[in-house]
Amino acid sequence: MARRAPNGPSGIVVIDKPADLTSHDVVGKVRRLAHTRRVGHAGTLDPMATGVLIVGVNKATKLLTWITGESKSYTATIRLGGTTHSDDFDGQLRWLCSSEHLKTIRDEDIIQQVQKLTGDIVQVPSSVSAIKVDGVRSYARVHQGEDVKLAGRAVHVAEFKVLDVSRRMVKVADFARELSEELVSEYTPETMAPVIDVQVEVSVSSGTYVRALARDLGQSLGTGGYLTQLRRTRIGTVNLEHSVSLEELAEQEETDGQIRLISLEDSVRAIFPSRTLLAEEATDISFGRAIKAASEDVALYVAPEEPNNHPQVEGVEAVFAPDGTLVALVKNQKKRGKVLSFPLLVWESGKIFEDQNA
């Protein structure tokens, strides 16, 4: 049976996600506004987090796996002075640091430990992450009462910069969403306790958990640490300047009858190098045949080492027919000593293209 054509235009929209919504909640709202079920997102943001969430509509959903693999930037507030089971404010507060120890922590100590968490590091993801353990999400196992221990993974922290350090007293009830039974028996909700709130900027590789950076910073200082605020400011080349709110998106649909998308063509040009093919080359790619690469010096594609890893952009090109039609993504690889471009993701399948000068 032939696949049904997508309903409506294809492209991406960059949402400035508000707090207290899941990324899936945002997808549901975009589905209603875009009048199509074919909607997905790149790079999950937790309910507490705000900022850049890239949403793909119709044919653009196939781009999301590459977008997810791009580097990301955030602003965040790390609270030193306690720990939560989720390493963020939405979790259960499990432990409070003594005021005596917290007083010994200098700004220089914080900056020194931040520097040690910069560059190529091995990071143990938060146990409430979406990583699967024997087919079950880690966070689901934690919610069932299991003590989950995840393996460390190599990540790259390109920037970890301290913007501000503030010391203040906070009600225990305001430390996190919930207090453990032990702390409830030890403190009243109105008890005041000291904290050090550290405002930071971070730029990290895909797969890096900022909440784990907060946890590890707190561990290195002996204070405990977790996130109280997280805002994503960039994915790849897309930043907050490209974003709209859900309210603005709803206004677009009400006024124009549809939402405004960054077209599929403009989206791929922003992510991948692009080239225009001859009609014969475009036809070959459309029918699944490899063609000669643009040059012998092009970057070569390397497949992900692990099946679940997101593919990298390097070595991938977007190719267009002479009439401007987006045909496919191709991967540049060597075969028998020659560099060829192989079809990787074809949008215009089984189509014969004509030379525009014919």
C-alpha cells in the first residue's frame, strides 16, 4: 500500500519551551496547531527546563536525529548545599550540607573544581535519565524504587563558565519539590539553611547531562549540588533568537490558518553542506545509486560506534536537483579507492529529473 503523503507543509519550528511542560506536551500542542500527527522533537528538555526545543513537522521529522546529535549550550543555576535524588529541583531532597562546611567554600574553590569538569571527561549520567537499562528507562526503574547505577561515558564540555556566586539563607521547604522522611523528621519546613547558588554557562557535546555536572561539582566540594534552573540557549546553529513561544504559535494559526515553519529546504541548508546536482546525478540518487563525490577532499562520513548513538553531520551533504528540489541527504565514503556519495535519506524517491537547460 502506498504511503500517505504528509498533511500540510514540512519544516521545523523552534519553540521557547516554558517550565512545567514536558517536551511531549509541546509536541502535542504543535500537532494541534499544525493539523498533523507527524511531529517530533530533537533533544528532550525536562519539565523544569526552558528554552530551545526544535520541533520537526511532517518530512522534517527525519532530520531530528541529526539535530539531536549537535552540541548544545545552556545557562543554569547550580545550588550547593544539598542533594536530591534526581540531581535537580524537581526531585526529593535527601541531604543537607552543614553550615560550617559551606562557610569554608570560597569562590576560588568553586572555579577550580569547575575547571576540572571542563574538556574531555567521563560522566556518569543521572539515574533518572532516559537511558535504557535492559529495555527499561532508568528513570522508570528509579521511580519503582530500584537503585540504578549507570556506566560512565565520554563527553566533551567545551565551556563551563561561572557567571555569579551568591550566598543566602533559604527555607528548607524551598530547597526542592519534596523532602525525604529523614529531613522532615529533622527540620521544619520553615527552618532556614544556607546555600550557595552558582550561575553558570555551559556548552557541551550531545549526551552530556548538565544536572550531572551540578552533582559532580557538589561532590568535589563536599557540599552536594543540584540544578535549580536550566535554560537551553542553543542547539547547533539554532539559538533563542530563532524561537517563538507557544502563545505566538497559536496566534499564527488563528490569524493565518497555519503556523510558520522554517522550510525543509532552509532547515537542511542550515545543518548540512549542500550541493546542486546534475539532472542525471539527481536521478541516480533518487533511485538509490551512488554518484561521484564533489571532490576527493570532502569530509568522510563515519557511522556511529553504538547503534543508539545519534549520527554526526560530518561527511553528510544535502543534495538538490537542478530545479531546486531537495532530493536527499548523501554520505561521502570511500569505495575501492574512490570517494562516492551514497544515498542516506531520500525524500524524492524514484523520480527522473530533467536538465533545466534542455
